[in-house]
Amino acid sequence: MNDIGKLLVVLGLLLTVVGALLCTDFGRTWLGRLPGDIHFTRGNFGFYFPLATCLLVSVLLTLLMWLFKR
């Protein structure tokens, strides 16, 4: 049970740091506008799917979970 507590504290701190960075416009310039993100607009319709951003976040979270599992 001690490991779960440590994991929750670390994840909470990580979310706080990421939230603070996004609130200060650090990530708004590049996050979600990577090459590979799909954006389609025609008339009043717009479709946006951040494919490359999702892949990047997935890789980073996988590496973090792998490091904490060790």
C-alpha cells in the first residue's frame, strides 16, 4: 500500500507542474500543433485530431510508468 501512496503523490505533483506550465502559455505554442496532428476545416465544419500529440503523451507516460515500476 505504501507504493500506491508514493505513486499518487508523484502523479499529483506531476499534474500540478504540467497544469502550471500550461496556464503560463508554455505549452500552448507547440502542444497540439505538432507535425502529424490532423486538422481539417471546410466552411462551418472543423475537425481536429491531435494524433502526434497523443502519441507523444503516450510515450512519455509509458516511460514514466516504466521508471516508477522499477
